[in-house]
Amino acid sequence: MALENKLGLTSSADLAREEERISKKKAVELFETGLLDTLPAGKFVTLQAIHKHLFEDIYDFTGEIRTVNMAKGNFRFAPLMYLQAAL
């Protein structure tokens, strides 16, 4: 089962492939457009902006602080209860 997404994909494998393809394209855009040069270094708002840019075409929640625990495959992201401290 795949995470809810804007692409309408229900297969985790299909979503992973599309996420990789789209986010790589968007990462190149960050450099080529100079967007990274406009963001302050070492700030949380910069991480939010990068996350939003990379994944905005795939998920609705991009660039927001999550409110649920999440994992991807066997990798678990920072638990919600420790998230603020980790940022």
C-alpha cells in the first residue's frame, strides 16, 4: 500500500519509482534556477522550502511539519515526540 499521493498511485513500488524520477528532476531545478542561492543557509525554513520543491508534485503535505509518525521501507523517520528537538 502506498502513501496517499497526488499521482493516484496505489503501488508502493510505482510510487517509489515516480518519486525518484520527479524529485531528481526537481533537484536539478533547484540548482539550475538558482533557487538554492536565494535561501538562507542553515535554517529550518530552507529545509522546508527544499522539501516542498522536491515533493510538491507528489504529496499534499510537502514543506509542512508532520503530525504523524512515518516510515519508508525499513527506515523510520524521527518519532513525532522527538521531532521538534531534532529540528
